Amino acid sequence: MLTKVFRLDPDDRPPLKAVCLKGAKVAMIKTHVSNDAGPGTRGAWEKAGALLEGAGAVVEDVELPEVFKRCHEWQDIIVSSEVRVAFLSSTWPLAAPPRSRMVLVRVVLRGVGMVQQST
């Protein structure tokens, strides 16, 4: 619909320039939800890897560890912390310099098992 509104023709685009990716390293990252992908998505994923390899890239499949299943929890923690900074900056301790904020991020990530506590 938007293509009609803006009079865009998907077939009317400039020709692609050849790109040499020889030696470039590309990770095809798989997550805990990758197996839920439908055949179209899987086909596109495989084709993308083949095209990258065909252009000279070194493609590696990388599977994220199980702990990444909790990404949504981290997002909630980080977003709520950012909201506090934005709306309570005069009263919230996060109005401190950026280095102090990094300490909070480390504490948050340690709490969800992403950062090992240093001794």
C-alpha cells in the first residue's frame, strides 16, 4: 500500500554494485527460537549464507548459549533503568556520571547470570 502512496516500484531500483567480501567473517547467529522459523525464513537464511560465501565471506554458524533465552528480562531491566534516568534524573542516583551507570549495568547483568563476579 505504501509503495502505491509514494509511487514506488519495487522493480524499479538501481542495479546492485558487485562487492568483494573475500576474507570477511560473518556469523549466522542462531537463537533458541531459530527452530520455530518457517520454511520460507529457513530458505532465506540458507540462501543468505550461500550468497555471502559466494561473495567470498567466511560464514560460520554460531549458536547462542541457553542464557540468552532470558534476553526479554534484560530488556525489561535496561528499559526501566533508562526510563528512570530520563524522568527522574534530578532525584535518581543514575544522574551520576556515565562510569557510575556502567556499574549498575554490570550489577544488573550479574544478577541475570551474564557477568561473573570478580574477586
